[in-house]
Amino acid sequence: MKDSRELLDEAFFTWHDHTFSVIMANEMLLDYLSKEIEKLEDPGNNNVNGANSSYLWCGKKIDLAELIYALHYAKMVNGGKTTIRELAGMFGQLFGVDLSKDIYRFHAEIQQLKIDSTKFLDFLRSVLQQRLDEDNE
């Protein structure tokens, strides 16, 4: 067993480190328990993180979240009856990306971008328009 004196040595350890590590450990435990509960509730769906997905999302997670929110607000999936968390789970499973714990934080980040809040959707629009223009030439 380790000597607890190193916990008192401020050159080795600060109380902020300890507090941060306890918070991180609790968050990791919460994520683990949530995934285990999901496995128990839906035993047929063992692919929670999309680990077996043959498709790979190559953009940023926040870009995928922007797309998910756009589809949700436009009521394009099940007439808007699908929740954000369900959409995040579907897209996450499809593309092998775990969005479940970050999906609401991404909404706040998108809202904070006052000038360019739909940056990814604007990018997609410009890429599509450019390709259509090239095909018409």
C-alpha cells in the first residue's frame, strides 16, 4: 500500500488534481453503467458504439450533430417524433461514432456560434452547388 504522504506534497499533487480525477472517474463510471444498462434493456443491440459499422464518419462530431439537429428540427425522421438522443444513437451506430453523451453539449456549442452557426450545412450546400455547376458545364 502506498504512503499517503505524497497526497500532502503540493509539488507532487494538488487538491484540484484530486477533485478533477474524482469527477472524471465518476463520469467514466456513469458512462459504463449506462452502456451496461442499455445492453440489458436491449440485448439484441450489442452494437452501442457502432464498433461493427462498415461506414466511418470522417468529419467532426459537431458537424454530424449539426446535421442531426437540422433533420430533427425539420421533422424529417418519423415526422419529428424521434428524439435527438434517438437520432444521435441511430447516426452514431451507422457511422461508428458515440454521440450519446455529447449531443446536448453540441447544441449549446452550435448556439454559441452566432455568425456562422450553420457552418457545416453551409459547407455541404456549397459543395453540392459546386458539383452541380460542374456537371452542368
